[in-house]
Amino acid sequence: MVGYPQWIDNTSYVFVETGQGVFYRSTNGGLDWTSLQPQFKAPVTRLTQTADPKVLLALSSTVAGRLWQSRDYGATWSYNDNSVIFAHLLPHPRIPGLVAAFAHSTGCYTRQTPCFLSVHVSSNNQFNDWYELTRYTGVHISWGVHPGILDVNIIQPDTLFVTEFSAQAKSSGRGTAYDLQLVKYSSVKNKLDTKTDIVLDHCPGFFIIDNIIFAAYLPKPRVPVIALYVSRDGATTPLKLVQFPYDAEQMTASSFSLLDISEGTTFIHSVDGSKEFAPTDIRYGTLFQSDAVDQVFNTALEQNVVGQNGQVDFVRLSVVDGIFIANQLNADGGIETVISFDGAEAWHRIPAPQGSECRTKGSGCYLNLYGLSSGKIPFYSLPSAIGVLIATGNVGPELDTSTTAIDHVYVSVDGGVSWRIVKDGSWTYEFGDHGAILILAQNDVPTDEILFSWNQGTTWNNCTFGSRKLRMENIMSGSGPLYGSSTEFLAYSRNPETDTTVLVHFDFGGLHERECEESDYEYWTPQDPYETNNGGRGCILGKSVSYKRRKSERECHNGLDFTREDKVKFCNCEDEDFACDYCYKRSNTNSTTLTCELSEQCIRAKWRPSVEGAPTPCNGTFNMTKGYRKIEGDKCIDTDDTVRRFGKVATRCPDRTPTAVSSGGGAAWGVAVVMYLFLAVVVFGAIAGAVVWRYKGDEIKARLAGYQKGAAPINASVEDVEGSSSSQPV
């Protein structure tokens, strides 16, 4: 099996594993390859990049404790033999030389007791001096600081979070998921300075992204129910219990997926565990959106489609705030694609592109697109291609998923407002040169050519790349922040005659006629075609942003160093910038004027904004809701009218005793509404990968699931890596 290529971020260094731990290295983006086997002389596991991009690590597959390291982008390698039997390496994302590692005890290999996981730390930059931080751990570990975090002062940089068994479970040698704790280790770089804090008892797992910690909590042993806790300050203060809407209170969840953290809000998808899905059924769940502190979640989209693998049909248009695309199950069991231009508050069907014909009869003709759950190439956008979306699907009342479906590739260059057909059939695709070049390769039949366009699909040129026809799986363009900025591509494909993996390198750098000039650029402003009160000023989430990008019809080259310029103007608040608050629902769905009232569920539960709506703890006064909230991430400027209608009211704190949940440290958290959820499978996902929790009785296992534009790695046997050089496009 040949794995997917691994790039060192923002470089031309690429690595690929060809099976049995044999690695190849390329210094020119995949054009030429050199085997690393003469240096390793034995199989190694997946290469690991450290905070210093020049320093790479790898573990031996045959010699226990052997750690390989390179300090020159993988050109030369040396090794240390350690007494620790490493299982997984976790380099710190910012501090060079600081690495944590999972290790197995000797008993795990000799089939003797004890067999346990332990966590070790090395910080001497040579990786030959490790100390044991803790043992008898669970399978979840994370540094407290992530690469994208700007405010590094929120959490100490060398803080490590680990799930491990309680002291009682360790002493008895027996433990279940209920006995796991979330533990915070501070100042781990120096063993003598390390401090230990129990963050949450009965925590089988957690996930940290952008400094936000989501942790699972099991309230009772051997009872498969779960609560979610959240922290935005690195667990410096007690975690807070997540609240879900009252209308979801009776729902039992079999999975949670953490989908998107951006624009000041978090999206979580939950599958209702009370519903039984057959293997052939279309699975679905509810999409929830958080408030600004990730403690209260409101329903964003019901019947949101999710695949058997946990992939949810929900994506955000890269860079542009407020625009989301999702798939929703209709009353007849069909799939409909919907789009939102206001931060997932209102959803709309996508009109069929001009000139499209519906093959099936039904109520309306709309554009419906394949999502992540389909196993096909899903809707796709890149930060480097501003406002451009590409997707595969068909037109009709709902998505035609039959074997006779006539699919097309569609492109939108205005953030999803309008679409046009660019190709018939099923294709894989990728952007390059900051969206200036679009690459397509047919993926449902073997082919010996790819198509490329310099005008975003208006016209196409073909490139024949060899004498053998290959089945194209995926096309990639580097990694890291500059993904999609290059004119070089690697195609991951299969040779159907030999059942081998083939990597083909394409370089389109010499095809452009000229470098782009200032007159070739425009400022594009995203529009919400459904806004009614703002006069079409392009206000999305309270601001109008103009992005500099190349005009679609100008066939010129942006260049790798092209930098985008944005112009931002904030808008006055209107009704469209607000939504109904927690426990409230809209009473006038057909009016542009927003009016909210208490929901029936909250009335029956005797929920009162002046009592249950107060924070815990509450000191003196608090700002009580009138039933409205500004949409999360909205930056509009309040007016006297919106403050009067939608603003909160200073109210005296209620005299009540909050419900408490005790932690290992004796702290307590009060919450007005407690919602415990049945747990069969918990999925915390991210756009590049997901930690999947599987709960079976007392056992919790974890695996790491990756995603590359919908194409999964192939598990068939592999003979070699081909395509060390490629034909130049003609």
C-alpha cells in the first residue's frame, strides 16, 4: 500500500511510504524520488514533523525503542536506542526539541502483566533523554497550545493534557472508562517544575482545538450516558457544562462531531441514538451552534446528513465568513443541498444553474451536491481561491444517488450564489496558483489525460501524461498555509492492469503567458441574495468585506508570493443580524421582522429567563435576555432601535441554589439545564482528521481518521511508486 504523500509545510520536500515501512523522498515536489531504505535498512513507521521543519522523527518497526531523527529535511538520518518502547510521538507544535510520546510497557509485548500505556517527555533536542511523566493512561493526549493560536499566553506553552486512570484504579490494577480522569500537566519541559492538576473526573476522552477544550463526562459507572464540558481558558478555571436546546432534551445521542470552530462560534453535530439505522439507510443528525463562550448550543440545522464513517455533510466556504453548505434529509428520505449566507441561521435551496434540465418530476428543480458522507468528491473550497466553490452533483427535487444518475461538475465564483456546469460526469479536482488554475481528472474510468483551465472552467485544455490509462483518486497541491498556491500537482492514482499505486507529477508553471498586472485584479464582495433590510450592500454577519482576486477571464499567473488585500466595512445592525435566544423560537416565520417567544418545551419546563436564564454563579445583577441574541460571529454596529428591541436588561440575580457536578478537585459547576446523552460512538472531528471514540461496555478505543477531499487510501497491494518524472503538459 502506498500512503498519501506527506509534505513538509511550505516546502518542496515530499515523502511517501510504499508499504512495509519503506519511504521515498522528493526534493522537488514529487518530480523525482530517492529511497531512504539504504539509510534505515529496516522498516520505519510514519514520519513525524516537529516544530523545527528541518527536524523529522521516525520510529523503527523492528527494533523496540529505536528513534530515528533527521536535521536536514530528511536527507540524512541517525538514531538513538532507548529503553522506552514508543508507540506514538507527539512533538510540540511550537517548541523545537520538545516531544511527548505514548509508550507500551514490556508486558504488552511479552503478553505478561502489567500491560499499560505511559507518557514520556524529552526536551533536550537530541531526543536521547526521556523521563516518564505518568503511567496507566488512556488514549487521549494533547498539547495545550496549537499552531494556529495567536494568544499563547492563555495556556502555558509546555502544558500537556492526558487522560489517565484514577489513583484508586491504578492501585487496584483494574479500571473502566468511568475511572479515567482528564489531567493537566504544566511546565513539562523541566521535570522538576512539572505541576499536576485533575481537571475532570470520569472523563473518557477530550479534544482541544484553537485553545478550546471539549471533554466528555460519565456521571455513573457502567451507564452509557455522557455530558459534555467546555473550557476556553485552558482549564485554568473549572470546565462548564454544555447546554443543549430544550427541544433536544429527550434526544439520546450516539455520536458527536466537532465540525468547525471559526467566526467566534462552534458547530457540533449529534446523531440521535434512539433511531436505528440499517446499513443502507441515510443517517442523519442535528447540527448545533454555540454561543460566544461555547456553553450554550442552539439548533442550526435538523436532519443533517452524516455518513457511516461519521463524516458530516457540512462545510464552510474557506476564508469568507458566514457561508455554509450542507445536506439535509427531506420528509421522503431524499437528500437536499442547502446553503446559508448568515452564519447557519437561515438555510435555502440552491437554484438549478441556468440551462439545466431536471430528469425527474417533483416539486421544484434545484442543484443538489454530494457531500462528505457520499464517498464521492464533495463540495470543496480553498483559502487560496477566494469565493470559488467546486462540487459534483445533479439537478432535481433531490440528489439522485442511483446508478443511473447523470452527474456534473459545478463551479461557483461568487461564494455559492450562482453556479454553472463545467463538465459532465465524475471528476476529481484541485486549485492552483491561488485559484487561477483549475485541474480536473476523470475518476470513474481509467484515463491518460487531465484537463486544466486558466479561466475557472469557462474553457479547457487537455494534458496527456503517458501511455497507460490510470484511475485517478486524488490531486494534491502541497500542504500547509500555501496549499493550492503552487502550479505543481501530485496525482494519486491506480494502475488497473497491475493494481499498483501511481504518483504522477504535473507542473503548469511554464504555461502561463504572463504575470498578472494590477488591471487583472478585482475586489469581490460576497453577497447574501436573501438579505432584505440592508439594501444589497453585501453585509454578511454585520460586515462587508471586499477581497482582492484575479478576474476570472484574465488568463495570467498570480505567482506563489501573491498576497491578498482585504477591505472591511462594518454595517449597522438589522433584524437579520439577530436570532431567537436559548429557549425561544420565532413566532413570525413569514415576516422579515424578527419576533421571538418562549418555546412550548420551555413553558412546560417552567423555564424563566430571570431565574434559569441567569449565569452560575451570579453576583449582584446579570444581563437578562429578552429572547434575542446577536448571531454568533456577527460584527454589526448596534443602533438605538436594535438595542431597544433586542438588547439585554440588567436584572437582579435570583435567589436559588444551582445544580452542581463535582470534580476531582472539589470544584462544582451549576447549570440550569442538564442534558445527559446516550453514548455508543463519540466522534470529535476536524477538517483534516478526527479522533473517534468507540464505547463498548467498559472499553474505549481510539483511532485517528484522516480526510483528503473524500478519497480514502487504497488497501490493495502495491508494487512500486511510479511517476518519478512526468511528461510536461502540451
